[in-house]
Amino acid sequence: MGFETEPTGYRKTVLSDLQGAWHNLRDAVVEQPGFPNRERALFHIDEAMSWESVRNLQAMHRALVVVRNLLTHDEVPEEVRIRLDDVNVAMEETLQALTDGEIPR
């Protein structure tokens, strides 16, 4: 019986960009304590990054809408807003790639 080996070549895709954008947003929220809805936003960010959402991009998009609603007010630090914009762009690109058949459903 043979053993499965780890692949040695990886191709960067919009999904890896999306994953990185979510991680950067989460890190920015964690590093910026003391603004309203921070803990709620972290909960929904973690939900968006869960396996269930990764396997269902529409669920991830719904979580992004909730996160966006929680983080769009004046008290949110600029770094968090920048990272949220990055997630929005990556999500749009990923959904377009899904529509175009560039990534599997």
C-alpha cells in the first residue's frame, strides 16, 4: 500500500487571495482593540473563514455583508477599513471567477 505524498506545485488562485484578505482583516481587527462591534465582527469573520463558508462561497458572501455592516462607522480604525475593502475586492473577484467557471463549484 502506497502513501499519499504532498503536492509540490501550487498555483495561486483568487481563492488564496480571498483567504489572505480574510486573514489580514482578522489580524487588523484583533490588533485594534476598543472600537464598537469589534467582538461581533470577529465572530462573523471567523464564521466566514470556517470550512462551511469556504465550501459555500454564497454563505461567505452573506457573512461579509454582516461584517461590512458591523464595520462601517466612523469609530472603525483606518487599517480595518482598508483590510475590509481588500476582502470586498477579493470576494467580488472570486464570485466572478466562480461565475466564469474558473474555479469549481
